[in-house]
Amino acid sequence: MENVSIKKKSIIYGVVTVSNKGQIAIPVDLRNDMDLDQGDQFMVLKRKDNVGFTFIRLDKIDELVCKVQEDVSYFEKQPNK
């Protein structure tokens, strides 16, 4: 049997504190795991239950919007208002 090394990525990276300027520092392990670089942009979404928020890479949002634009069947499934 071949020994295969699997890198398990964390889902919890620590605790961050909001500064007096409203900033947080993204933990270095998360930046490394996600290959984040200075200048990367994210869309910030608030959860409906107000317990937190989600960051999504802006380039992934662009890909999603392009898919929605091109998917005619998506709009055909939507109820008419």
C-alpha cells in the first residue's frame, strides 16, 4: 500500500479582534492555506441570523455572476412577478 500524505486544512484558524479602526488581521495560516496576497479583494456578506459574516473572493463572485448571466434556464425557473 502506497503511503499518501494528505494535508488536512483547518476550518478554525484562531480568534481575531476588531481594532479601533474596524480592521481585523487574517491569521497567517489561513492566508497561506488560501494563497491570499496583499490587495486581494473580497465581498462581505452578513449572515441572516446576525452571528457573523462571510468573505468571498471577488473573482469568484465575478465567475458566479457570469454563470447566472449565461444560464437562461435559471431565469426560466424563476416565478414571474
